[in-house]
Amino acid sequence: MESTFDNLDIDAMTGARLMQSLGLTKFDLDNPQKFERFKQVLDFLKQYPEDTQNFLISKVTTGKVITDKLDKFFEYSQLLQKKQALSSDMENLKKEAQLLSSTSDPFLRMSNAQKEINTMQSLRGVENEIQLYEK
């Protein structure tokens, strides 16, 4: 089991804690799809301290009847990653808009504005989906 966590680049204590939080057993990791999802969840959670990891997992799994916590949290983590990417895109578009404000080309400004609108709509959609997971 410890070699499994070595392959995932985490210590055995952290791996065991996260497995327990997600309702996984050693045998679950024999399933290639579950192992890959667990690996992706771990990669996502590595950016957070332990208390935030526990909070995120409990936010999605506590008080709910869930047959597969790993799948539910995997989907949730994918949405959070998408939100992070869209937020970053939005910041970049706002910076670009500031630079374009001094240009005389209205088409560039309109194109950027349309990108901002589309990104904002996508971001709102993802945020709404995230709220559904957190209820």
C-alpha cells in the first residue's frame, strides 16, 4: 500500500486519510478508473493545506446519501478547477481590456468585450453547478 502512495507522490498517512474521507478501500484502487480518479483528486487537493482538504471533501459528502464519494468529489474538483481556469481567463481579459482602452480599433475592443461576456457567463454556469454540489 505504501508503494501505491509513493507512486502518487504523497506520504502514506495523507493517502490513507484521504482514502478514508472518500470512502475508499485498498481494493478500490485496484480498479484502474477509480485509481485514476483518486490520482486526479490527489493532484487537485495537493494545492491546499490539510484542513482545507478535509473541508472541501466534507462540504460535498457530509449529510448526503452518496453511493460513491470518490466520483462525487471528482466531479466537484473538476468544477473547481474549471472555475479557477475561467477566473484566471477573466482576469487576463480585464487586463487586456485596459490595454485596449487606449487603442482606436473598436473591433478589438468589441471582440475583447464579447470574450469577457462569454467567459463571465461560463463562470456563472460553473458557479451554479458548484452550488448544487455544496447543497
